[in-house]
Amino acid sequence: MSEPSARRRKITIQDLRGMKSRGERIVAMGVYDAVMASLADEAGVHVMMTGPSGPMSLFGHTNPTQITFEEQLVTLKAVTRVARFALINAHLPYLSYHASARDAVLSAARVVIEGQAETVKCDANRELASNIRAIVASGIPVIAHIGLQASRKVEQSGYGLKGQTAEEARRIVDDACALVDAGVFAFVVENVTSDLMGHLTEKLPVPTISLGSGGNADGVCIISGDAVNYSVFSRPRHAGQFADLRAEIDRALRAYAQCVRQEAYPSGADAMHMTAEEHAAFLAQVARVAKP
């Protein structure tokens, strides 16, 4: 049960660190529209993350590399306009932080200034650590996204489970350590083995948030569309489902179409009418206009 709004306050990075130290689970969710953001905020979600999942679901993109900066800003602004309590995190768009430290800082600044994000997230590794360090040095906190990285689908040979071999798991750990040194305040760890997830949670000094990587983490994230089955795409195997909005919306829209065809909607009781006097005056006016 969520805490009553009157007693709640804004979640901070220090709150997340304290939750890790006390062993309290961090609740995170990928959110990309105002309605869901409002509901998630009231439900007690600690961290709301906006990123490529939003434009992919809402605008029909099949690959995160197709999404523009402006599209991600649209979904980010929808969230930041209504969220009051959760810490708001924005994933930086594809290739907006890779070329140089300057590009990285300017891209991060844009989502903070234009989108009102409080923190940013990057698909990161040790090679990008210097650019991540520059963002942190500018005063913008960073979450590192490791494991499965959708923007690197081709390089990673698809969206499969990561960290299955000792070599691959060690590389992910090495990346994480370099990113801690760069100053990230948390990790989202996507679709890695539970063994690796547990190791990262135990060894890293900052909070870890599992996205399809099992329960051996300081927190858990789910994409809101997956949680309630509201997407044009298939739900990932690892994603939980807590409602089936797609089925309910399908039922409602079919019922609507049937009512229209049967002339059951709208009903006569719903009709709005002119007063008798105004109706008579209207008929008299159109009658005059109709005369030759």
C-alpha cells in the first residue's frame, strides 16, 4: 500500500542510497505518458524512467535507434508535468552522448532544461566512462544502463540474456566498476543472469535496479506498458503482468462499435436540445433563407 500523499515527500538520490543500505526495495518504472505517471506517482513508485520504450510503444518504432531527441522530449515532458514525488530519470537518446564529453554534457543539459528531468541514464561501458564523468562533473546525476542495451542490439547479437559466460560476465563487472569511478549514482541492469545480478548488487557501492535480471538487486524496474499489457509489441518473457488493459480495451471498443451499428449509442436520453422557442425561431430563419 502506498503512503498517503499528505505524508510523502520528493524522493532524492540520498533516499535511494539509504534504501540500499537498509535493504529496502527500490520501486522503479518506465513511464512515458501523463496518465500513467500520475498513477505511478500515487502508487508510490520511487523512480520514473523515460526513454526509448515510450516512443517505441506510442509511436510504433521497432528500433530505439530510430527515435529522435524531440520524440523522447515529448514523452519526458508528459511525465514531468504531473509527477510530484518520484525521482525523474531520462534516458539520453541514441548517439547523443557518445562522440565527445561536450556532446554528452549538452545532451544531458537539454533533457534537464527542456524536459525537466532530474537525472539522466546512458547505455554505458568503460569506453564511455570519460563522457559519463563529464556529465556528472557538470552537476547532472547519471544512472548507468548495463547488460542488455537495446541501442547496441546488432553489436550484442540481439536481445538475449547477457552474462551467461564467465568472460561476458567479467566484462560487465569491469564496465560497472569503471562507471562507479566515473561517478554514476545507480545502475539499471537489464536481462543478465541472476548470478551476475547478485554479484553486482553485493559488490557495487551504489544501488542496482533489475530490469528482467531477477530479484538479486536493490530495486526492480518494469516498463509500464508491460505491467498492464498496453503495447503494440509482444511483452518480454521476463516482464511481469499485473493487469490486461489490452484485452479490456479491446472488449470496450468492440462494444462501442456494436452499439453504434445497432443505433444503441448515443441514446435519445443523451441528446441535447434547443428550447422550443429557439427551435421555432431557427426553423423560421432557415425557411426564409430557403425561399427563392
